[in-house]
Amino acid sequence: MPKTANPTAVPRQRPVSCRFCRTRKLRCSRDTPCTNCVSRGIECDLRPPAILVDTDTSQIDLVERVRKLEELVEKQRLQLTESAKHSSDDSQGQPEGLEKQPIDDLETDMAGLEGIFSRPLLLMICVLIFLQQEKIPASKIIFRICSIDGFMQSLPYVMRSVPSNPTIFEPIRCIWLPQYPEAKILLTKFVQDIDHIHHVVHTPSLLCVLDGVYHSIQHQGEMKPGNVILLLSIFASSTHSWLQQDCDRGLSLHAADINTQAPLWIKAMEDVLDIAVKTAGVSIEGILGIIIAVFVVADLEGFFRRMRSMYTTALAIAKELNLHCLDHPSNIESATLVRTEMGRRVWWYLVASEMMAARVKSLFGGMYHSHPRQMIVKKPLNVNDEELVDGLITVGRPMSQPTSMSYFLQRLRLAEIARSIVDRRPLLMASGTASYDLILDTDTELQKVFNELPPFFAMTKAQLTEKYGLDAQQASDLAHQGYGFHSMIYSQRCMLHFPFLSRGYSDLTYASSRDICIQSARLVIQTETRLANSDVIQTTRFQFLDLLVGVFVASMVLLMDLCHRRLSPQQDEQRREIVDAFRILEDARHGSDTTARFLDSLIHIMRKHQISPPQPKGQPTVAIVENAEGATSSVNDSHSSATLCETAGNFPATTTNWRSLEANELHSFDALGVEVSSVEDLSSYFGDLAEGFEQGLDVGNYDWDNLFSGLDSTLM
């Protein structure tokens, strides 16, 4: 039988034999030098040479070092446990130094282990190793507080000991929250400047949510994941829309530095959401947080898979919470007014968004999953948040009276029109263009919504304050919503008739669609221009992304009409409107990659088809010349545009400052050559193109040559 190791044996204190004795298998005296080496007159190599540790230690070596250190700590812990079992006589006979040495060694090794894990580089290497080995706990997360100034330098993982074995460490996802005063500043920014864009939250409850989360962190209480998700999304929304003028609120960082934090807040929200979905579940507050985060992601990235995935998750959670049967008789007794109204807002906002997105087949496959006949949920009340009090009976106001929910309810009407389109052409969504009668019927419904729009949506801030007694903040929010809703209707009509625009120039049957499309395009640009020149103060970098898509489509429509009807008496006015569209897109491009792609694609069309981009007054034309190696260089030409014509096929970077344009600088737009009658019928292509505009997906990858097929525009 193998010998049983004595756990109480004192570990070897003397060094091992020297190298010569080990090689010759001699009994070494273990002195320095040993007797064998002295008698032979050779150098005694008793201790092995120190190994220089490379600073670029491999991951495997690092794991091995950590493992050995853990074994050493565990061994000394066992020795300490066994030594405590010795008799008192034996323990009294030991020197004081030997009695304390195991404890001292344990503390030293633990301090060394913590020192390793406190180094950011080594910590991240350990995290990567744990990720590769799939050993990071998928259901553990901790919350800590740091200043917003140091948020970008905070580590996303911390090393924590395993409860079952304090000597073993594992990386845990750490969510960092700003300090409480900073969190209140971000919350105030959200309520004052952003909430009206997608008003679904009950704003009086937000401060209670904030206090509850920070109280749980400070007292190590149980965290509600839904509340954390909501706060993280609010932080992301506020930091993304932070302006330099907001620095007066109390945050010391520059606005650009605060803007860069938004993606990290979104990532933190997604991590909490992922763990909450798998473990504790998500509440209504969590869904509200997802809705807010969707706006940030859409403004940052566009309508891509990440945004759609977040939205689908929110809808699935809403169904798990039975929000689709919120007003079922069985739920009446247990429901409170505020929670019920929040549930209605969440549900109908998600349903309305899905119905509007169902028109774009590439977003949700041309279908929606929540049919009105399969839900028992009343529409939200037309009341302000302050009027919702638990225990009191609240009656909704008439639609003619402005509230914080007026825009929400009008948006819901547009969603119902979108649903009717999908219901009436379920098979045509994947096969081609809808029937022209359906287009005309839908246009009639949109016109009806516009005619029935309450008058306060067309009022200025001063008029709202005078007639309805609103304060400055409420009047500004409502005026902003009014401009946005008008632009939304105009852009919907423009894109509805866009597939028939080209056909309308040659076939009188579709002439009405052509005129409606062009007129709606002009109204989109005019409305956005009036908003920029109005008394509504722009206090956020947020843009209605679907409205920017409408501005982009309107620019395309006016450019096409400018090329088709060269002798139109409205050319000068259209030129000014195109310049206004450029200004709108240029102002928004710096805060949204999607908007930047829109503007770059529009300029690419103009350069590709030799249509000169407008240049600011007094500035030379800048041409981008591509050499043989693919590098680009700028060529200034103040007296001739020949160089620009030669390089019109390239895709240059945007260098024009559209803010300084004047309308008469756009007289270089002209369409020469082929008559309109020779232009191909591109109706089917425009149908696909319109859907691409609506979703904002890869607009730069379309075959823009087909857009002006047969046209021979050149620079004058």
C-alpha cells in the first residue's frame, strides 16, 4: 500500500541537493558548497538560477501560476487547521515565530493573489481565459458606484472568491453606476429634454426608482433588475443626447466625452437584461428601459439586427407578463391605476411599433404577431402623468385637449393604418407592388387622420402657452411633437406614392401619385425647416430617425423631379428646398451614423451622375482625385469644374459645409440629354427602394445608376 502522507509534517525547510550530486546520485551535504563539490574542486550549484519572468507571459503560464498559488494557499490553510488540533502542551513548546508563520504566509499569498487580480491587464487576460473555458458565471452580477468622470476607465469584471472556497477566485460582471447626484442630473436631463420623444414612462415614479436602486446598493439589498435596466437606459439616453450647454447642470466632463459613454451604458443594460431574462425575470420597468434603449441604438446604428433583437425581446417579455390581457376581468381586483396605465402604454407602444414596421418586409417579414382580436387591453388614457394617482378614479380627457399622451395616441392611429395595409395585402408584401386602388385608399385614410388632427399640433410655443395655459416646458414639448407628427404624415404619404413616381411622368393614370409624392416631399422639408427656425429650443442631439429618412426620400424625389422637368417654374423653389434638406441632414449626421450614410449616398448619386454638389460662396471647388494606389487627394479649382467632372465617378468624402449654402448656388443642377419619354419604367425598382429608405439599411449599397437610368446630367 502506498504511504499515507502525514498532513502535520513540517514541510522541507532545507534546499534540495546540488546539481552535481543529483546528476551523480551522490548524498549531498546540502551546504554551500557541498563536500562532494569541494573534494572534486568543482563549482557547487546548489540553488537553481533565477528564472527571469517575461512581461509578456502567455495565458497558459499565467493560469499555471495562479493554480500553483491557489494550491499553496490551500495547503497552508490545511496546515493551519491541523495545527489547531494539537495539544496545548505541544503548542506551548513551539516558538512564537513558527506558530504565526502559517498565518503570515497565508495573508502574504492572499495579498499577492489580490495584487495580481488588481492589475487591469492581467485581470482582462484572466477574464479572457475564463471566457474561453466558459467558466464565468452566467447568472452573477454585482453593482458598484463610481464617478462619471472615471466611468470609461472602470473595469467591466472584478475578481470575487467562490463562496464554497474562499481561496478560489472567479471573474464577475460588474455594473458601474454614477454617483447619486450625477444620476439625478442625468435623470433630470431625460425628463426635461428626451421623454416627450417617446413618452411611455410615468415620470413621477422615476425618482422613486432611482432612490430604490441606490438604497439597495448602499445597504446590499436585493436589486430589482427591471429598475436597473430602466436607469441604465436613461443614462444611455441622457449621455447620448448631452449637449455642451448641459454641462451647466453640474457634470464636469466635456459634452463629447459624455456622448462617448452612451454605448457602454447600452452594453451594461444588455448584460443585466440577459441575466434577468434567464433568472429573476423582467418587470414593466425593464420593458420601458428596452424601449428607451431602442431609440439610442437606432440613432447610433440605424435599423439593424441589434435594435430589432431588443425590440423582439421586449415584446416577448410583455407577453410573459400577460400585458396582452391586462384588462381581463380576472385582473381588475389586483390592478392599481398607475401600474395598469403603465402596462397599457408599454403594450400599445410595442404593438404600434410592430404594426408600423410590418409594412417593411425586411424588418419583420411583412407580418405582425399581436392581433387586436387576441388581446384585451384598453387604449391608454389621454391624461397627464400627474393625474394618475392610485386609489382615485381617473377619466381620460377629450382628444381635443393637449396632454403628454396626445402624441402617443395619434401615433397609434397611424399604426392602425399600417396594420390595415398589411391585412389587405398579406401575399403581395413578398411578391411586388400593391394594387393602385389600395394605395389610393391608404392615402385617403392618411388624409383623414391629418384633417382630424387637433389644432394644438399646429400651434407655436407662444400660442400653446396663451390658449391652453401650458408652462414653457410643456408648450415646447408639444410644439416639437406637432412638428414631428406633421413630418411623419407627409413622409408616409411621400413614401406611399414613391413607387409610382417614375410612372407618373409618362402615364397620366399615376399623375396624381406623382403630384402627391412631390408635394409631400416639399412639405417634409418645409416642416423641418420651420422647426429649425422656430422658438422650440433644441435641447437634445436626438433626431426622429424615421423623419430623417423622410427628409432623405424627399431630397431624392425633388432631385428626380428637377431632372425630369427642367423647365418647371418651381425650379428655383425646389433648389432652395434641396439646400434646406442638405442642411437638415448635415446637422444630424454628426450624431447618427445612419444619417451620415444617407447624406453620403445622396452626394454619391450627384457625383456619380455628374450633378455638381452645391459649394459655399467664395470657396473653391474641391475634387477628390484617386491615384493608382487608391489614395485620394484634394484638388482646388476656383475657376473650372473640369477636374470634378473627370472624377465624378469616385465616391469622395463629404467636405461641403451645407450650412453656408445659398439657393442660387444650386443653379448648376440641370438635366441635359435624353428626353423623359425614353426613361425606363422603374416602378418595381422604386418599390424595393422605398422599403430600403424606410428601414435605413445599407442605402449606400443600392445600384444608384438605375435611379437616374437614361439621364445624362452634367455639370454646368
